[in-house]
Amino acid sequence: MLKVISLLKRKDETSPEAFADWLLNHHAPLARRIPGLRRYTINVLASGADRMGADAVNEMWYDSDEARLAGMGSPEGKAAGADAAANCASRFHVLTVEHPQF
């Protein structure tokens, strides 16, 4: 299973609270519609945490890279991507293969 880990940075003019609200209440419903997306987790940095260049870390699971490409290339995937691009100062994606240990 392929997992995409995305580090999201809010725009300077957006408060951490407003960013979390957008991500949880507006962006998540768009992501839910992406074909082939098996699981989606939003991790908002805790108040007072060292942000290290990111305000949230999202995880997206797909059966394969082909499923990821098809999902993100779909109208629903493009809408979610456009929404993220419009609301984030930067996004960094890491493609991984998960190896659960316990």
C-alpha cells in the first residue's frame, strides 16, 4: 500500500485556528470524494508545538501509485488539489510504502 505524507504550511495571514478549521471542515470533505483514496488522516500540529515549517501533516493511502495518479487526476482530485493550493503557502509530498511494526 502506498502512503502519501503531506506537510502543509498555512499562509502568513491565516491563523493556526483558521487553518485547522479550513482543513478539517472544508478540505476534508473534498478529499473524501477522491476515487481510490483508501484512508485519509489529518494531523494538526498541537498548540505550542515547534512548527518546523508545517502546520499540518496529512496522510493518504492508496492501493498503488497508479491508483494515486488516477485519483488525483480525477475531477475530485483536481478540486481537492486546487483547494489545497489556494489555502496553503506551501505543500511538500512524500511518497512512502508503509511498514507497520506494532
